[in-house]
Amino acid sequence: MTPEDVQKMIATGLPDCEVKVDGDGSHFEAIVIGEMFDGMSLVKKQQAVYATLGDKITSGEVHALTIKTFTPEEFAKAQKLQVR
């Protein structure tokens, strides 16, 4: 799987979210930004993203997935706090 494949699957499953995916082979990092995450627990956020990948996790095609979820406001704040 490519990062583009993973990004497309997440974006299809969470159409109101902005999705960015990096990685190689079977290890990926996803940043998912959407209003839907407002008020959700970290576990519920991760479950929502994992659900978009269906059997790709259980089959091992996606071996490792690091998920970072944000509301648009949280993402804007996180971007401001990053030191470059």
C-alpha cells in the first residue's frame, strides 16, 4: 500500500475531513482534521479512523498506523505552537 492508498481510504470513509498521510510500505502516519472530532475521546477518534481501513489492518497490509486527529481549531493552534 502507498500513502496515497491509505489517504484515499480514510478520506472516503471520513468525507468531511482533511487527510494527510506519510509512510512507506506498511508503516504510516495519518493526520486527520475535521469538526467531527469535537468532543470525542481519543479512543473514539482513533476508532473512527481505523474503521475506514477495514481489513487492511487485520490483513497486515497496514502494519503500523500512527494517528493524529484534530479539529480545525486544534490543528491551527498546533501549527502556531510548532517551533521551526
